[in-house]
Amino acid sequence: MTRLMELASAGISLLALNLTVLAVGALETYAQPSPVTTFSDVQSSYWAQPFIRGLAARNIVVGYPDGTFRPEQPVQRDEFAAIIRKAFDQPPIRQIESGAVYKDIPANYWAVRPIEEAYQQGFMSGLPGGYFRPNQPVSKVEAIVALDKGLNLTAGTSAATEPTVTPQRIVPPQSTRRVTKRPIFLPLAITSLMQPLLVPQAQAAPANVATPSTTEEQAANLKDPASLILNKTYTDANEIPQYATGSVVAATKENIVVNYPNSNVLNPTKPATRGEIAGLVYQTLAAQNKIEPLADNLPVNQYIVRAPINNQNVQ
């Protein structure tokens, strides 16, 4: 009888323990911890603090277990994919083929899902050879191009709003028949007298046509309207890769680009820091009306790039 009582008591205790575990598990599943918006290494005076705090409040960016954010640390490709996944909810535009996995992304890698979704939504792609290079830093221009591809920012930029140069009209000859003219020899004295009449005609050149004295940069600008915008906005525009010019122009017009400490210096190929990526992502969300724009009186506004051109009328 005593043995039976002990077994019954043990069974009741075990049942109570199971109910307790289930209750705790339910609380852990449904309880949403308050996002951490302050970090020990991001003071209120830090230039990107408003961006970081705004994204942290939405759990788009998070800090480290030691309570730091490390805003000056370069962002790696896997981390950027994770930020994109939390910030933007885009429908997939392509699928990963069956069995197609990156050689350097193990099945149990922490960022498998963010990397797959960043690819499927069009933000990011793999690198030659079937690699993703998850620990490779993301440059400023690579981040801008990724945002453009995933959100199709360039589509909102009409080509008509960009400065254009009307090519000089070439009038065809009246006849295709080739006529051979005999050379006319004039005395040296007459040639000297005619020189003032010949020189002005030789110096006249059609407007907006590249002449031998035109620099290579000026000639390129005549053909590429985007170069005019970039050269007026960034002092290091010549460092922007050609493939990225359209994306940078679109992002600039949307007030997405953030440059610290000089808004006119893009540093396109330099690895982007966590603070800089926070600025780009925040401004992108603001341009899409998915987050409140920063207050006009905040000092950080001086680092948001404002294109110094009128999209409707370019001089």
C-alpha cells in the first residue's frame, strides 16, 4: 500500500513538472522581448544614432550580447542579407534551382534563410564559382546597387528628368556622286591676305560636340547624362563603377544616400560600416513611406545627400 502511494505521488509530481515546462515554453514562444534601442558605444552625439535607434526599435538591427552595436565595424554580406530580410518584405522574383546551394554556405549556417531570400527577392546574388562569400565586407556602392535591384528604385527615375544633350544634326550632301576637284594654287601674297577670313571659319565648332581639345571626362559626360548628375553631387564620382551609376543616381534622387563626415564624398568602394548601412536602410524605408522621416532639426540631416539639380529643369 505504501509503495502504491509513493508511485501515485511520483506520478502527480511528474505531471505537474510537465505542465510547468509547457507553460514556460508557451511564454517563451509568445512573449516578445522589448527591442534594445540604446547601446553602450552609440551615444546621443554619434552621427548615426537616430538611424540606429530607429531601426533597432523595429528590430531590424540588433546589438551584440555585450550591449554594444559596433557602429564602425564593416558589414559582411551575410549580415547585410539578414538586415534586408528584416527591413523589406518583397515578393520573390526568382527561385533557387533544386539542389543549387552556395559552396561556402553549410546547411546549418546561421544566415541560410536570409541569404536565400535576399537572392530570391533580387537584392543579392552569388559570386562566380558558386560562392556567396558570406564574410566578405559590403562596399557602399554594392549596398546601394542591392537596394536598387531589390526595390527597383531605378524604375522610378524617368530618363526624361535627366539632363540630355541634343546631338548635332548632320546634313547629308545633295548628291552621292563624288566630284574630284582640281587644286587651286594662289600666290603667297593673296593667301596671306585671306588668312583673317579663313581663321574665324576654322575656329567655329558646333555646340555640344566633342572637339580634339575636349577632355575624355567631358566627352563621356556628353554621352552619359548620369555622369553629369554624379559629378555635380560627388567629388569622387570618378570612383563609382560604371555598372552602379544608374543605381547611385536613383538613390541620390530619393535622398537615400548618407555620407559621413562629408556628404559630397561617397567613398563608393570602401567597406560600409554598420552605422552607414543603418543610414542607407533607414532612408530607403523613409523614401517608401514605411518609416517616419527624421526630424528636420536633427544634425544628422547634413549627411543626407541632396542632389544639387532640379529634376525638372537641368541647366
